[in-house]
Amino acid sequence: MTAAQTVVHIDTPRVEDGAAIWRIARDSQVLDLNSSYSYLLWCRDFAATSVVARDATGEPIAFVTGYIRPDRPETLVVWQVAVDREHRGRGLAGTLLEALTGKVADSHGISSVETTVTPDNTASDRLFTAFAERRGTAPQREVLFDSGLFPDAGHKAEVLYRIDLGVRL
């Protein structure tokens, strides 16, 4: 079975998935890579607001991590989205984003999604713009963290995308 034909199951991440999720993030070559420890914690503490896609063997091949914003409990913050290289180009990130927002909207009553995207990340811009368009809207964008705030030289600004969920088209 080729990657394009792989059966995908969307699931809640488990602690045991932390290493695979870390590897997918590392191999993306665009995400800020967190420590492997943080991905284990994420799978434990934020599993209810995250999803993974599994192939037929049960191995994670993509993920979306998120959390409920403490000072805006109606807002889901999408932290990272990544798809394993051999499974890209099939709309899997969009499918996972839809699954996660549906799950969290039902369980937590969220009404908006926030994420940040660097200006050069065209794949994420397309993903979140299309997600908003399916709801008959456009992301509201503003610089959240200017590049000068980051201690590591060369980090680009992080642009906040805010999307009201509204009614899905």
C-alpha cells in the first residue's frame, strides 16, 4: 500500500506517541522544535485538545496540538500542525484541523481558533485561510510577537491568525 493509499485513523494522542510526534515536528524543518520531553507532556496534559492521525499500523503520521487559552476559554490555540513527509499533499492537515475543532467545540464550547504563522510559512497560511473560508470568513491577522522579541537571532515575527468558527459551509 502506498502512502497515498494509507488508511488513516484520527485519534487522541497518548504519551507513547510523544517520540513520534517529536520526530514529525523535527523532520518538518519549519516548526520550532521543542524538547522531546515537552512532546511527552503535551500528549499527557493536552491530549484532549490535540489529535493525531495514525496509519494502518497505528503509528502517528500527523498531528495537531492545541490548548484552551486560559484567559479566553472560548478560544482554541493551535500550537503545532505537522504531517510526516511521505503523507503530505493529501489534505491531512486540514482533516485533522477540522476533527480537532469539532471535538473541542463539542466538549469545550469554543467559538474561535487562534494560531501564529511566520510570514514565510505559506503552507500554514494556506491551511488556516482555507479553514476560515470554509466558515465563510477570513482570518483576522496581526503581528503578535515582533521578531525583535525573540532572543534567537533570525526568528521571524509570529503573526496571530484569529478565526471565528461560525457555521461550517
